[in-house]
Amino acid sequence: MKKIKVEPVRGLRDVLPPESEVFRVLINKFVSVVRSYGYQEVIPPTIELFELFATKSGPEISKSMYVFKDKAGREVCLRPELTASVVRMYIKSLLAEVKPIKLFYIGNAFRYEEPQLGRYREFTQVGVELIGDDSIYSDIELFLILRDYYRSLGLKEYSIKINDVGILRGLFNLWGIDEDTQDLILHYMDKRLFDNATSLIRRNTNADLGLFNELTNIKTEEPEELIVKSFSINLPECISERIRRLYEVTSTIKKLGISKVLIDLSFARGLAYYTGLIFEVTVPNLNISIGGGGRYDKLVELYGGPPTPATGFALGVERTYLALKNLGLTENLLNDVKVMIISLVNDYVYVDKVASSLRNLNYITNVRFISKSKLGDLLGVASKKGYRYVIVIGEKEVNTGKVSIKDLLNKRQEDVEVDNIIKYFGGS
């Protein structure tokens, strides 16, 4: 018989405990935070029509998509990200809802890229989309969510790189550069190919590039310095207005507890649908971003809906895990109390009564039925696997209505009546 290859397809991977358990914690904590801000979950399909993403995803993502024809001959793809899907769902089903609409998602995405650390061909994203609000607070709220989420993970060492892509788009509009060419210029800038970007600008305008160069040279961690440097340049009002808004957002989020903010007016992102504020999240000792987002005020209209402002972000679960692991923070997330019940008798009803009491306290409770001769081995397994407590149930315990509880951390043992188990573990 031919042996089946057990290795996953190149670029994809198996996620096993304890990493998979940390993933679940990362997702659950994200859900808890975003729901506290009033966001509701949507679940887009994994397969979408190719044209949905080909329209405004940008050159890099368009080239890396998994595209194929289904059995009906439709050109479809595995989603490379989820914002476009959420916008499609909004146009199809939520147009009549009162604005703003706050949505969040959890899902896998696919890109055929060269595999490397933190970059896989299948990856998990969590994110939010805030549709129908162009206020400054709608931009600020994204950073409040990030602040609260990272606090819940114990992650303090992160930085925000931020820009408003509308500054350069405004300049390109004044120079008469069409939107598709703008997208390609920004793509080059995202890849730090500035020579390619300036060359393309020169081919599409006779304007003096001095203003472009002065703007893209502005990098600062101080919002006040952004104002001083940019307003020393003779700027058109449409650009000055965007810089004032960028100043207000950055100065506010620093006051709200996000201290490490880098304003970089040369910063761009790969997705071509961004129209305003953009940002990425980075951490020390990891040369990739762990999340990012921005404003996309024209995407709803591009897909056939009415003019609708929108903003949002996505976080990579795998990359967030890597960031936490590098900083030694993953073990702190797996702090559930684990209990192993070892029964030496086959009294399933008695054992289930004990186990149910513990599960009602949200303790992880693993039940094993063994012979007495294997008790020592299983106690060693429980200790190795990180169980805090072992409860032993034998004939004597059943006959007296008790259990024997071993506290492996404090090395204590105590016989406790079944009816007092919840009290022993601090419940009520």
C-alpha cells in the first residue's frame, strides 16, 4: 500500500498544543475586547469571486492570490484578506442599518508567498471594520481597541507607525496623476523602492518633486514636530487639513496611553484601497508587522454601494504569537487551573459528579480510569503536563463520600467531602 505523505503542503503548517491553545486565548481575548466596544461578529466565506479582490487589493496581493475556476467555470479565489469580504457583506445585507456599523471577524486567509518566519501561505486574521463614520474619534477608537487588547495580553513593547496616505494622494491629484498610477507609486513606496516611485512620478507629471521629497522626509515621534516641519513648507490647503487631522489623532492617542508612535510621511501599505490614515504595529526583534489598518473611504462606493466612509484593522494571530513568544509572554496566557481526576473504580456517576463540579468552576478537568498499579506513573504525567491538582477516587473515597485531593504546587494532600469540593476550590 502506498504511504500517504504526512507533511503539510509547503507554506502551510500544523498548529499543535501548546501553541494552538495560545492561539485560542489570543482570539478569545480579542473577541472580549472588541465586543466591549460594541462590535458584532460577521463570518465571511473562505471562497470569493476573484474580481472582488482584483479590483483594489494592490499588485502584490493580486499576484499572490490562490485563483482557480470552480466546477461552474466561475473565476474564484481563496480570500487573501477579509476587509473586502466584509464590505461586500455590508453592501449586500447591511445598507439599511443605522450607521455607524461596527463589525469584527476571525478567519483564515491565503497568499502564495515565499514562506518565512511569520509569513505563511495560510494564516489567521482577527480584525474590525467601522463603517459609516468619518469622525476623528472613529480613527482614535481603533487605537483604543489595540491598547486594551495588548494590555490584556501583557504586551507593552509595541510601536505604531502611522501616516495619512491622503497627503500624498492629494499631492498626486493636484499633479493630475491618475488613481491606478498612484496605487503603483504607493506600492513601490511600501516596498521601499523610492527610486522606482520617483521615476514613475516623473513619467506622469512635469511638477517639481521638491514638495514630494520634503514631505516624505518628515519622520518624527513628536506630533508637535509634525506641525512645525510640515507647515514650514508651502502646502496646499487640502494637504494641510490632512496633516492637522493626523496631528490630532497622534497627539490624542499618545495622551491615551500609546506612547511609542512614529509619524512617517513616506510610509505606505500594500493594499491599494486606503485613502486616509494608515498604520502598522511592530515589536522589538521581529522584522515584520504584527498588524495594521487604515481608512478606506471609497471602497464601498467602488463595489457599487453609496459613498460611505470606513476604517478598520487586521491583526495576524501567528505574528502576535511570535511577538509574545519572543518576549516570554506566552506562558502567562495559559493560566487555567488544570485538574486530573484519577479513578481506581468504575463508578462513572460518582466521578462525573466530581468532574462536573470542577468544570462548572471553569477548571480544565481530565478524567482517567486506571488500575492502582499505574497510579504512580499517572501522577508523574500529571506533574509533567502542568496539572495543579490531582484528585484520586478509590473504593474508600466512594464509600465515605469523599475524594483525595493532591495539590502538586504546594505539595499538600487532603480528603474532602464531595459536597464540599466547590468550597475547597474557592467557589460559592
